[in-house]
Amino acid sequence: MSIKSLFSLAVCTALVLGAGCVGTQTGHSTAGVPFTKDTITSHYEKPAPMLVNATREVLKRNGKILVDNVANNTFRAKVNQRNVWVKVTDVDGKVTAVFVQVRGSFGGDIYLAAEISKQIALQLTVAQNQ
């Protein structure tokens, strides 16, 4: 077997093994590379409805909301040609957790997830001062 054939076989095997399914914050799966970091988690001492409203405003400002599930406080949006999933969860009545997950065509985009998470915190501050 020639070196070129062996190299081609190794590259194809790596591509097949590297591709897979990734779970999203809404509970569904999507195709993607599972070994990249794509989620930012933030905790706030604020009620969940306040964070849901802040999240909705940030996603509207940055892109287009595709799914706004009010039953379990999850969002799916498209921002800069990337898929964004946000889940707002009441942890213990006083603390609320916000999970921001962003995936592009080649894997996770942790920088956009961090930016959206930061904008949610800033929107929460603006809404609190009004």
C-alpha cells in the first residue's frame, strides 16, 4: 500500500470519527464536532422572568429569534450565521442560571457565546435601572 493511500485512509477515518452529534440547550441534537467548547454558564441573583426578558431583547438586537419556548424558557436564534441556544433555569428560587451555547458550521464559537452572555448581563442592568 502506498503512503498516499495510507494517508488518505487516515484522514478519512479521522473525519468520520471526529464528526458526530452535539446536544443543545433545548434538549435536541445537532450535527457537529463534539470536542469544542461552545457553552457559557452565568448565574444571577435575579428572578427568571427578568432574565428571560433580557435574553429576548439581546437576541432580537443581535439576530433573529427562531424559537421562543415560554414553557421551559429556552430560545433558539440565528446570529451572524451561527446557531444560538439559550436556556434560563431557576436554580433555587434566588439564583437563576443562564446557559448560552453557540455553534457554527465547524464547531463551537465560545467568543460569540461570551459576547451574548455579557450583553444579557448588561441588558439586565439597564432593565433594572429603568
